[in-house]
Amino acid sequence: MNSFGSGTSSSSAQSYQFMGWAKIKHAARYAGISEKVMREWVNKHGLPHSRINKQLILIKLTDIDDFLSNFRGNNDDHVCDVATEMLNKVHKKH
């Protein structure tokens, strides 16, 4: 099995994290957000990632750090816009 093996065991997830990469679930946990929001960051907001196949997306943990650091300081308005958009989606569902 290569370094991007197809297994779904916890040991394979740990090896991705050890190499600085994580699947959506672990990347979301690392960022303190839901898997749904992580997928939105990947698909709508340009979070760098590697799509190995249709079901396996790997995200470099340092890319999450860099992505979040872009929202500090002068980008407070953008963060507010993204947060407002997400809250509006939540309220529409209820």
C-alpha cells in the first residue's frame, strides 16, 4: 500500500496526520468545525487540498493554519460575511 492507501482504519488516518495531512473528518476536528463546514471551505472558499479520488480528500494541516490566518486583521469583514452566510443557512433549515 502506498502512502495514500485506500484503507479506512484509524491507523491509516493517524499516518496521514503524522505526515501532516488529514482526511475531511480529522481536518474539521483540527480546525474545530463541522465536516460540512470543512467541505464548504474546500469546495466554495478555496482551501487547498488534494483529491485522491471521488471519496478521498486530503488536506495539509499547515494549509488550514494558513487559510485561517488569512482571516485575521484586515479581513474581519470577510469573516463576518462568511459567518453570517453560514448562520443564515442554519436559520433557514429550522
